[in-house]
Amino acid sequence: MQGGNVNDRSKGAHLRANGIRQHYLHLAGPGPSVLIVPGIVSPAILWRHVGEWLSEDYDCYILDVRGRGLSEAGPHLDYGVGACAQDVTSFVEAAALHAPIVVGHSMGARIALRAATLAPGLFGALVLVDPPTSGPGRRAYPVPKARTLGLLQAAHRGEALEFMQRSGAAPWPDVLQGLRAEWLCTCDERAVHVTYDDFHGEDIYADIARTQEPLALLCAGTGGVVSDADIAELRQLRDDLYVTRLPGVGHQMQAEDFAAFKPALGDILARHRQTLARNRD
């Protein structure tokens, strides 16, 4: 497996679901199941440290979204949010996961939401981590596509570390920065273009209005991806929406400030776990 020094608790594997090869990491734990769907240029291995922590209490799976990491990629694939959402529902069924709590970050949050609308009742609960709230007639996603493409193109040239050092973005810990530089080149540039188109052409609010699963929102304190006005509007659609904001923490919170991210996500997962237990009783 690519990446080296994989913790003994993690297992990388492939399965075929929704007609494509899907790669995932599994960090076995006592359960219930948690499925992480990462962001636009985040292969699963960049969330391995989160899975290692979660596996103390949960049975954790981390998905390589199509066109990233070791999952299938290429010009024959549809990289739209609908196809990616079908991948998630098919993965859950093929892996025989029972009502997993799905944690989606950024693009992954929008994929998780769409998947929940496609298969009501398949997931136990959803955690949306700083989801882009852009859409038709709304403000643009605040991370410019040119910046994301510049990072990806630098990675394909073997210059990701240099680009990240020049970019002025919040630093990642050295181990994660090294993994990011190594694995970014596995991301298909066309997937970035399609994802940004979907960020502005697909309506996240409509998906939230259609979901029935327990829903929580974990927002960065900086970066402007989810505004206070966005939260107020989302709560009009789901008055049971549980919201946590991390002051001073940016969009890539799981890497930039893991110490702040852990208790926030841990609290949300514990709340979801209690809700699911009550619903079973």
C-alpha cells in the first residue's frame, strides 16, 4: 500500500460498489460504525489519524472518494455529487455497515447529504464538517478554485511541499504535511473542476430539507465557509440541527488543530450515539 508506515490498526482494502473500484481504510473498533467521507483533494490517508483516534470507541471506515487516493479514477467517470453519493450508499451496502454515522468534510459533507436523500434510513446520523454553503444565487465558495488547482498541479510536478510553504495557509503537522505532499498527486484534476461546478450549481439547502437523519454541523471559526447567516437559514429547515463552531480554527480543522477538533467531534458523535440508542429502545 502506498504511503508507508501505516499504523498496524489500519487496514487498506478495495471493494467494488456502484460499478467502480472503491478503496477505503478500516480502523477496527468496538462500534458503532463511523464512515468518513473526506474533502475535495483529501485522500483517505490524510484522515487516518482521525480514524486511529475514533477507533478507540467506534468502528471507523475512511473512504477514498472516486478520483482520489486509490479509488478508481479516469475520464470515463462522472465526478458529480450525485455519482459520488451513489458510491457512498453502495459502499455502505457492500461493506454491510449497519446504520453508520457518516462524517463528511467539505465536499464530503455535501456528498453525504445527497447520499442520505438517495437512501433514507440507510445512515444512522450525519455530521457535516464545514460544508460549502454556496449554490445557485448564493455567495461563492470562499476557497478559490485557482488555489486548489495550483496545489494539485504542484503535487503532480513533485513540488507540493514548496507550494504549501509559499501559500501562507495554516501549517499542518510535519507528518500530515508529508502525507499530503505524497498523496495529492493521486487526485484527478478534472474532479476538482466538476466539484467546484457542483459547489455553485447544486443546492445544499434542498438536500438538508429532505434529510430525516439526526444532523449535526461542525463549523470552522475562520475562513467563512459557513456563516452565521447560513446557520440561521439551515436551522429554519432543520430546527433540530445541532451546531458547534470552533473559534480561531480553519477549514482544515482536522489537520490544523486536531486538539480542538477531537473534543468537538467527540461530543457530536456521543450525542448521535445516545440518540441512536434511544431510538433502538
